[in-house]
Amino acid sequence: MKRAGQKVVAGTDTPGTSQTSKKQKTSLYGSEFGESDPCTSMDWGSLPHHVILRVFQFLTLVDRARASSVCRRWNEVFHIPDLWRRFEFELSQPATSYLKSTHPDLIQQIIKRHADHLQYVSFKVDSSTESAEAACDILSQLVNCSIKTLGLISTAKPSFMNVSKAHFASALTVVFVNSKSLSSIKIDDTPLDDPSLKVLVANNSDTLKLLKMSSCPHVSPAGILCVADQCHGLKELALNYYILSDELLLALSSEKHVDLEHLRIDVVSENPGQVQFHTIKKQSWDALVKHSPKVNIVMYFFLYEDEFDAFFREETPVTHLYFGRAVSKAMLGRIGMNCPRLIELVVCANGLQPLDDELIQIAERCKNLTAMGLGECEVTCRGFIEFVKMCGGRLTQLSIMEEVLIPDSDYSLDRLHLEVSKHLGRMWFPDMMPTW
């Protein structure tokens, strides 16, 4: 009986249901694949090249390689140059990294068949020296390349710094000499040196537009000045403050140079009190802004409080300021006095002294300010509301931790958010400290 019951269920259709279902399936397949018979198998090998190429672009490298073995047509698409213009080499040691490394055999296949197609290339390595050295070995083989964008990325500690400077420079020189069309280079935390920069300039001076090379201790001010003198199309530059000089700013301000769009500067100190920072003259800053009036000057500070003496004693055209460590009231006061172009200010920490006067001065003098973030600081509710009132609706971003705000006799935290929302023209609440 049980077996018979199963047979009845499996073999019996509800009147009208089975035929309707079949018609729906036929219609579905027919509309999508042009087939009238749902039992006819799709010939995936007959898909147009551009459709297969589009599918491949969404696949991971491993899946793309597997898909290439489906049929001859798919294998042909796998080797179309357009598919290999943008590529990221992932290099890691399985025992110590979560990254999934690009298979060595596949790397060799890419170098053999597609080195001259690569245009937008990045190398992502883990914290092991072996991975960084493997990246240098691959760079050394790109003798037929026409790379436009090159990025060297350490996902953890900067493992490229552990590679021999000679090995790294030799590998990088291969790319600099053979590409001759580099427009964007991001090589932070590497043993890049002045001779390498001279090779870069000699071969790519007409094409280089972006150079990002913070934390490259073997580069001197003379090396970066060589870039500024020769690369007249440079539009974005990121570097350490120790490389910044009056001569560099004046070189970037010469008539033959294009308008610079972004200048990003890292001001970093690892040993408190042991670094003496030089001062950039106001005339040099003025020359840069006169030549490039819309330039964004972004400064990231990771200093100790007693190391700020050289900064903002005169008017400075900085537009974006980020303080990753504590900054004094006096320093914030200088910013209010001498940074009239300021657009964004983020203060990680200050201490236990209310910053009411400093914020009000910044609101009064920095007419372009549109973004503010405060971390471990203190501001009275009255002072904060006065700051917001002076800035008004131009504050498009306002990120303040609730712990920053000190209630006073005029305003509680509950009333504060209503008052601030009124002046901003939108609903606003302070940020809450996560409890998990």
C-alpha cells in the first residue's frame, strides 16, 4: 500500500496544473534563450565573445581559469587582451596569511602570454618577506609591459621594506624603463630610492599624473624635487613631510607645471621629542595656491603634543587636517587663526580642557569648513551649539561622540540634538560609543 501510494502521488497530475507548468517553463526558456523546447540543451559554446567576456570579468581569477576549460571558445575568450588589462597579483604564505595566493603556474602563464596587455597592475602581499621578494621577481619579468597604473600594497606590516634595496630597485627599474606610459604609481612603505625616481622621470615624465610614496625612507628631498622639476603633468602627490620643502612647492608652482589637484602630506613621529620639524615659508605656500588655486592640501598628523611647534605659526593653505594623536588647545587655536582654507577637521583626542573658544574661532575664520569630527575631547553644550550656529547648514558632516559634550545650565543632551538639528537644517544626533 505504501509503495502504491507513492506511485499514485508521483504519477498523478492535478488537472490543468501539469500542462500549465510545462507551458510556463517553455515560455521562460524560450524568452531567455530563444528555445521553444525546454528539453533542448543550451549550447554555451555558441555565446557571443562579448557576452562570455562580460561573464569572465565578474569571476574570480581561479573560477575564470576553470571556466576557460569548458570549451575551445571559452578558452579563446580567456586570452582576449581586454580581460588582462587589469590584474591584481596576490602573494602570500599559506601558513601565515588569510590571503588566497595567485597560483604560480597561472602567474607564469600571464607573464608569458599577457605581459604586454597588462595596464592596471597591483601587487598585494602579506607580512612575509618571501611574498614581497616573489612580487619583485614578477616585476623583474615584465620586460614587455605597457603598464599605466602600478600599486604595491602590504596588507599587514610593510613587507617590501624587508626586501634588499638593490633587489627592489632593480625590479622596479624594469617596469619604469619598459612601460614609458606610467600615469599612476602607489608605492608606500617601500625601499624606493632617488636613483629609481630618476629612472622613472627619464622614461615617464610626460605621462606621470599621480605619485603616492609615503614612508619611503630612502627618498630624499632632492629625489622628489627631480620629479617635480620634470613631470609637468603631475596632478596628485603624496609624501612624507620630511621631503616637503620650499624648493619643491616652488617647482610645483612654475609656469610649465599643470595645476596640482591634491597634495597629501604625512607628518609622523615614532620617537617622542626626538624629531625636529622644519618650517615651510608662507611665500612658498602662497606661490603654490596662486598657481593651483583649487588644490586640496591634506595633512595627516601623528605627533606628540610637544612636536607641533613648527606648524601653523603663519597662514597655511591646508584644506583637510587629521590629527591621529592628542593635539593641544594652543595648536587648535593656531588653526583657527592661520588656516582660512580649511574644509575638514578631525581631532582624535585633546584632553580634559573644553575647546569652546577654539571651535568658535575656527567657525568664525574658516568660512569653507564643511566637515568636523571630534573624538576624545571636551566641549560644553553651549559652546558646541554656538559653533554649529556660526557654521550653519554648510556643515555637511558632523561626527561628535556623545562623551565629548558636557551638559551645562542652558542645555541638556536631550535638548542639544534638537537645537543642533535646527541650525543644521536636518536631524542630527551625537555618535554613540558601541556597547559590544
